Amino acid sequence: MESDQFKNHRRTAMYKHLSFLELLSKSGCLPKLSPAHTKMLVDDSMASLTTSDSQLQKFSLACLLKCSKKAENSATVKLPKYAKLLEGLLDDNKFKDMLLVVQHGQNH
């Protein structure tokens, strides 16, 4: 069992993380980051995509999209091509429709 103090600490840390990613996702400085800082941000954003918090996923994806435009040799370089699909997968209302697109292609 988690103590109330630990739960409050986790909630505060998650809120700060969410606020930080929100700020970064709206910032124009992401393409100007050094390669080392870009890698750290990409790693953190990739980990944040696996959380159950949809807001955190949304801001993480926004950060990844901005970082991927800069990095030519990055594993995230093709993300802008699939931005609409990825955003649709994160949206609870569009999720089922996006699964059909993934399964059958755009012509469905």
C-alpha cells in the first residue's frame, strides 16, 4: 500500500512533468537544442507516450514532432509524416476510426 504522502508526491511530480512537457511543446526552442539534449527529450517523450494520461501523451507527441524535424538520423524522423494518424490514436473519440486506417489503409 502506498502512503498518502507518497501518493501526493507522485501526483505533484506527474503534474510538474505534464506542465514541463506542455511548456516545451509550445516552445520554439526545440529545434535549437543540442543533440544530447534532443536525445534526452526524445527518450523522455517516448517513455511518456506509454502512460495512461492522455494530456501527457499529447504533449509528448508534440515535443517528438518538433524534435524529429531537426534530427535527420533519428528514429523519430518519419513522425511528421504520420502526425495526423498518431494524434488520432491519442484521441479517445477518434481511436476506433484510426485503428481502421491502420488496419486497412487510408482508402477505408
